[in-house]
Amino acid sequence: TAVDGRTLSAADREAYDPRRALRVYGVSMLDSEIGCFLSHYRLYERMVRDGIGTALIMEDDVRVDPALPRIVRELLDCAVTDWTVIRLDSKRDQVLDPRSTRFRGIPVATLSGGEKVYRLRTRVLGVGAYLIRQEGARRMLDYGQRIFMPIDQTMDRYWENGILPYVVRPFPVHQRDDFGSNTGSCPSTRRNAQPWAVRLERRLQRAADGISKRVFNLTH
């Protein structure tokens, strides 16, 4: 069941870590972002509770290519076995239309329609549609006990949560242009209005994350 950010309960808000959000995300999270996070988190709880091995999770502001059912079937039988999440869409331009190996990733499988599965070593952004195994759900439940970033960026912190980034290209799911965002102004716009101390702390955090990510990428 989707969680409406406008009606968050006291229990919902208890999971939010405002101090860590400022340090890592750079701004305080909006209620709509917390609601979106909890909507996905509760699906992970259901997967574990009900013993669901793999789930296709989709948001309602996407359009779907006709090939999606076939792609999902083939991914479930894919020879690549170490994935816990495969993203079927992205909001990051460099990942949508990669111009370098860094954003293109390494092809690890080819589907019958010519689509390829890529292993990335960078952030994907977006959770409009993705396949997630129960192990991925367990990792998100463990890592996301405290909310400090939107759900997609929490998932993207693979060097901490162990969820290796996999995508399918061409992406079979796309954001709909006729849906407006309900998450407020761009985080970068909000970050620019933060006190210098907050911005400095985030820069230091980003530097630390960069080192951790490089070390992880060298060993995985």
C-alpha cells in the first residue's frame, strides 16, 4: 500500500534521521520523499514476511514497452546469478544515454530481443521499475532502517548495502512526461540555500563516499 507523505504518522517519522539526511543528502527530506521511501520499504517487508522470492515493483508514473513481460521472464532465467536488484528504468541522463564506459557498464548477458544486461559501478537513480530478489529486499530492510535519502539513492549506495547495480538497456520502462513530480524542488536548488556548515559537511561526506566507492569497485 502506498504511503501518502501528507498523512505520515508519528511512527513513520520516527524512522527518519534528519541529522544524517543533512550530512549525506545535503537537505532535509520532504514528506513526499519519506512517503515514497516507506511505500517501497513496506513492499520489502511483505516479500520477506510472505516468502516472495522475486518481485517486479513499479510506480504509477511510468510507461511500459510491450517487450517488458518477455524481458522479465528472461531475466528470471538469466545466467547472471549474483544480482539482487535489476533496474528497468533510470532518471540519470548519463545512464540513459551513456557516452563512456563508466556509465555504460559491462555487458554480462544478452536477451532474445537484443537487450543487454549491464553491471554498473555508478549510481542509477530512479525506482520507477525494478526486479528485486528477496535477498535484495532483506538488504534494503537492513540498510534502510533509518531514512536519510530517497529510496533510489539509498539503493544506489551499493558500496554500503552490497546491492550491485544492474540495468537492462534499452530500458523497457520510462518516466511519463505527463506526470508532475510531487517531491518538490530539485535537491540542488534546496542545497544551495543551506548554511555553509551543512554544505561543508556534505562535501566531506561525499569525499569519504568517493573513497569507499573506489575501494569497493576495486574488489567487486
